[in-house]
Amino acid sequence: MENSKCLIPAYGLLTEQQIALINQSSNIIHHKPGEIIFMSGRPVSHLIFVQSGLVKLFKPLEEKHEVILDMLTPGNFVGLTALFYEDLYPYSANAVESSELVFINVQAIRKIMTENGAYSVKIMTLLSSRVMYLIEKMMAISRKQVTGRLAELLLHLSRNIYCSDTFTLPFSRQEIADMVQTTKETISRTLTEFKNDKIIELEDRKVTLKSIELLDILNKIG
């Protein structure tokens, strides 16, 4: 259906004119680690696509705490829920690592979705998959102990984010605690227990998963 290179996935569903509109309505912006991409409550101006890096979605709380909602890797859209939620971002986003992001004018993407039903269905399918992931994450937090939640996070980072058994934790102890809904002290203690039990090797933020099988068991039994 199209031959031109699109700055975001076209999924074989966009016309040449629609690809041209996306490319003309997009900018590629580089973000440094820790840099804010957008803040909760600000007007929705763009849909964002992650070309490289790692992006964190979060809700700021009082006393420098936050609820980390999601981590988005290359190939994912940032702000899909905001695209259909009033005209304000319902959460904040920042770059966890150096990230290259495509900012697509929200009016352009909405126009294309209005014209192209098949592409609209594809985008809605992506949105639904993220919502289901968040629901499953919330259920896991409610039914698992801290060891199970932390095991799940380490496995997720290994399998879905870095695709390696050795990686550098992208979050501080406090951020990890906010992510799994516990305290910084409990996270530090649990990581030390995992290290002493030879489940992981740990040096500052560098982690090597030594017993995937045991982490899987902890994840499943909670």
C-alpha cells in the first residue's frame, strides 16, 4: 500500500499521502537520562514513538514519591491513552536512558485514524494490550509478596527490556520501591537476600541473574 519510509510503524496500512502527512507533522527529539518528556495535566500535543532508549510513565506523589506505571522500549508509543483521554496528559513521562523519540502532531494522527479504519483498529489494539498489561501488573502487586514482585520485575527487565541475564538497573532503589509498592529499605534488604542466596549477583546497580528457575518460582508463587 505504501513505498515511502514512515517515521512510525505503518503496519502496511497507510497510503503514501498519510505517510507524507505523518513525516511532515513529526520531529525527532533526543532526550537525556532523567529529562522530562511531558508532565501530568499538560495539554496533549503529540503522540510519541520510541525509536531508541527507555521511557518511564509515572504519576508524581507527595514527598518525592511516585507510582511508576509503565516502561516503554523502542517500538512502543508513548501517550496512547492520552490520545483518547480528554486533552490533558493523565501521567508524566521521562527518559530513563538516552532516548530518541518521534513526536507526531496529535491532530495529524487523529486525522489519519478518522480516515483509515484499519490503522485505527491497529492503534486501538496496541492501546488495549498496554491497558491489559497494567491491569495484570496491578493484580500481581495486590496478590504477591515483595519477593514475588521483585522477582517479576527482574525477570521483566531481563527478558523484555535488556534481553540479557546481565544488565544495569535503570532505576534507583527508591524508584524500584515505588514500582513494586514497598519501601526503599525493603527493596535493599530483599536484593541483599537474593544476593546472599546466590539468586543474583549484585554490584551497585549491575545485576546478573544467576538462578532464573528460582526467580520464576518466586514470581509464580508470589
